[in-house]
Amino acid sequence: MVQTVDGRIIFSNLFCGRGAQAMAKKGRIEVFEQFCKSCGLCVAACPVKVLRISEKTNAKGYRPVEQFKEGCVGCGMCAMTCPDAAIEVFKIEE
């Protein structure tokens, strides 16, 4: 599944929608801090609770989300719930 927002590719390496069969054992996220508005929807959606709102602020005065510990499974729930398309998820195949 590939979606573009403002010329950026979002959801480029997400699971294919078939549940646990397609989930990676490891994943990571990249947050486009300039777009994050600290709504917290991604933090609530994360099934393994590896996201939090950071202490630093972006140029607009919001505190962007960050992955604060290992354990991301690359499920993509955070990116799918983000209303600002500020998260890209990568699966790490071993």
C-alpha cells in the first residue's frame, strides 16, 4: 500500500493487511516532526506501547511523537491513525 502526501511516500513498507502472518518481528518508525501535532492517537494505537510524546518541540510548538524503546513490530497502526500523515513505518526483515 503506497500513499503520497505532499510528494512524500507514506506507508511504503507496511504490512499488507493480512494480520500477524505479514508482520515483521522488528520495525521502526520515522516521524516527520514538522507535521506532528501531538494528538496522541498513534501512541494510543500502538499495540506494543513503544511510542510517546517527546519533550522537545517542533517549529510549530508541538511535541512530536517518538519511538522511545525497542519492540516495534512494524504493524503500521500508528501511521494509519495519524491524521497528519506524519509517520512512516519500516519493517526490518531478519
